[in-house]
Amino acid sequence: VSTQSTGRSLVESQERLVKLQCQLLDRRDAEISAVQSTAQKEIKSFADVLQKNCNVALAPKRVQRALEIASEDRSNNLVMYGLRESPDETTEKLTETVKDVVGDRGWGLGPDDLSGCQRLGSYQEGRNRPVILRVASGRLRDVILQRKSELRTCRAYGAVYIAPDRSPKEREERRRLVAELKERRAADPGKTFVIRSGKVVERVNE
């Protein structure tokens, strides 16, 4: 009887211990969620206060630019890859170069249709950082994307490639589509496949 009683006590103790551990885990998860929620609210509040009450000229440049980028719509943005970069490049020089790439090719861009551009990331010798640029309308963005292949025949900018400014999720989906495109081209080289409307499809000559 004593052995049975001891066994029951041991089982009951283990059950209490497991229950207590579960309660502690639940409490920890609740505390973590509360901290995350509070942190997100504080960050948003800080950004709102900084935008509303701080003089833009007094705000640190990186914070100021981060707030600007966070509030921008990506729909009129483009990213330019392969544009040669020099150590002494200034914003003014970069802007003039970008205008030379996209503004002087009969694509319909006027002098005021480029509203801003900047390099992405930190400067590294021997590496050309991507350039993000913003045009005045979706129509102009589409014109540039439709005619970007014309740059291949340009002696000065033949290595430049222009793409939409995609979100991380969109970039991941694009990589998946490109991988699928390569697989289908390799599996059936006699056919022409393209990416269209978010799918890999066969191009049929009409």
C-alpha cells in the first residue's frame, strides 16, 4: 500500500510540475507579446512625434530619410543596377547621371519628371550600389520599364539594368518565378517562355 501511495504521490507531483511549467510558458508568451506590442506602439509614436513636432532641418539625416522612405508609395519607384559609382559622387552628380540614362532617349521624360534618386546601402570600393529613383507618374515608370532593353545598345550604359522597386515579399516571388522560367526553358528549349501577370507562360506567336 505504501508503494502504491508513493507512486500516486509521484505522479501527482509530476502532473503539478507539468501544469506549473505550462503556466509559466503561457505567462512568458503573454509577456513577450505585450513587450512586442508596446515596442511597436512606442516606435510609431516616436515617428509621429518626430514628423509633427521636429524641425526637418534639425532631424538627423538618416532618421529624416528613413521616415520619408517609410511614408512613400513604391508604385512610381524604380531601381537601377550597374550604374558606375565614383568615391567623390555627390547627389547632384548622381541625379545628372540618372537623367542622362533615362531622360535623353525619347522616352517622354521632362526635366521635372525625376523627383529624386539616391544610392542604397553604404559605399564600398569596387562595388556599384543600386540607385532608387522616383518618377512623376506610373505612366512614365511603365514607359521606362517597357523600353529599358534599349540601354543594351548604349555604349555608356549598356551594363545598366532597371527594375521595379519591389517589396521583400515581391522580390522573393520574383526569384521563384525566374527560377521556374529557367527550368521550363531548359526542359523545353524549342518553346519560348515568359513571365506575365505573375505566371510563367508560353509565348505563342499570333
